[in-house]
Amino acid sequence: MVNICLIGTGRAGMIHGRNMAGKIKNARLIALCDPMEENLQKAQSELAVKYVYRNYRDALANDEIDAVVIVTPTAYHKEIAIAAAQAKKHILCEKPLTMDEQECKEIIAAAKTNNVKLQVGFMRRFDANFQEAKKVVDEGAIGDVTLIKSLTHGPSQPKEWMYDISISSGPIGEVNSHDLDTLRWFANDEVASIYAIGGNFRSPEVKENYPDYYDTVSMNIKFKSGILGAIDGAQYVQYGYDARAEVLGTKGSILIGEQGKNNVLIAQQNHQMTRSTMNSWTHLFREAYVAEDQAFVDCILEDTTPLVTGYDGMMAVKLVHAGLTSLLNNRIEYVS
């Protein structure tokens, strides 16, 4: 068994917490940690674990804990991850790994020095549909990959801090980091250049205080191999959560995902046909999170490399910065 401590018991953290508490083979959730007493008590009332901590350093001092799942605000990822590595705890860290490439390098180095696993939470790689598409691409069924397109649209109105792109990076960081990782994964290559354009269409009331904020972005990407990429992202679309991708090859194409929540299509006497849209990423990728958590435990027990490594997490951070720099300066940004 791998004994797990969940650090961060908010909405995203509790997805991992519920998985580790009963859905993951060979895993046991034994500890919760959160500085917010209300969150901690609520999580403990549901999960009833053996240990509860307000300070993550106290949790890391517990020799019964083998691994941690870090789902805190990004600003705390570096200090917690490095401390966890030094305490010989394996690490699953939600994306983004950090907001800074150098900090990512420090986390990666700490994990390597202390011989612990470091997995970053890009759950799309564990989604059954994305995995099937990746398998088909790698088998050459659509020929050589020529163009990869990916989009993410989020329905919710941004929280106040998200309007400050120096903190959030806007949609490029908040939603498109998943798309950037998806493109790297399917291309099996590194990005050579990014050109991004965007605008604020849904939140005009914040333009005075946050003149650089954008809620919609379009990015054109070129990989070192010549493969082309296209990403679009948006926040506060309101119609529902939307995550889709397309891979075009020399001999075929693959479409991944759809806007509908299910396959129920309702036809009524007013001659209108309706279908529910996807309401949330928590619903769309529910099973992907289970597979992600299972893969983390498996890589510890089997001593294998995580599917999403610290390097993958660092490259996503690097590409987010490149995309944002391109958008703000209205120029092609070359990635070294």
C-alpha cells in the first residue's frame, strides 16, 4: 500500500481525496492538510482519515506517509514540493507545477536528488478518449501528423485575482496549459514558435483596472519538426465547459471530444432539438482523474517513470510564458 497525504482540500483537492480514499488500488488516504480550518474540518467529516494537519511540515514529518498530492494555490507549490522531496515523499502536484521555469527546475532537481517520483496533474493524458487517439496516432493510422488543434472554453466568471494576468496569465495559463501539454504530447516534439492574439470581450467592466486582461485567445504554433498547432481558449463562455481536439495527418484525421454532456437528443413538438452541454470539467474528466491517481500510485510501486513528468510540467510553464509574451507584445515568440 502507498499511504497518501492530501495537501489542499478545496474543490480540486477533494477530487483526488475521494479517489485516494476508495477508488485507487493499493492506495490508502491517511492524512489531510490544509491551513483553512473550515476546509479541513469539512474534508475530515467526509473522509475520516487518521491524521489531520494545519501545517504541511508537520505532515511531512510523519513517517507513515509515503506520498503527497499537492493541490494548493500555485504560489506554494515550490516550497511544499521541495520539502516533500527532501522528506522522501513521492509527489503528485496539480498543474501548473509553478509559475516560473526556474522554480520548476528546482523542484525537478529536488525530486531527482531524493529519488522520489514527481508527477504533474495534466489529467487529459489519462482520459480514455485522448489515450485512444494518442495510440492511433502513434501507430501511424492517420499517417504523419501535420496539424494539431485543441481548445478549452471555461463557463465560469473569473475570480477577481484572475483578471490580473501577472498572477494568472489569463486563459493561456488558466485553461490553455492543458492544450499546450496536449499538443506536445501528440506531436512528440518541442515547440519552436508561438504567435498569440486575444481580447477582452465578456468582461468590459474590468478594462479600466485590468487593461491587459483578455478572456479569449488564439494561438498559432510551429513545432521544431514542422508540425503545425492551433489553440483557442476562453473564459466565461457561460454555455458550458468545452474541451476538444483534432489531429490531422497525411492519411486521415482524429476528432476528440464533443460539446454535449451525453448522447441524449430531445426532439419536441415545437420542431426544436435540444441536448445538454457539458457543465463542468469535474464531470467530463471524472474518470481521467481516477486514472491519473491510479497511475501515480502504480509508478511508485512499479518504479516506472510517470506519464506526465516534472519536465512536462516545466515545458507547459515555459510555453504559457511564451504565449503571454507574444500576446502582450504582438509578435512571434521563438522558444529555445
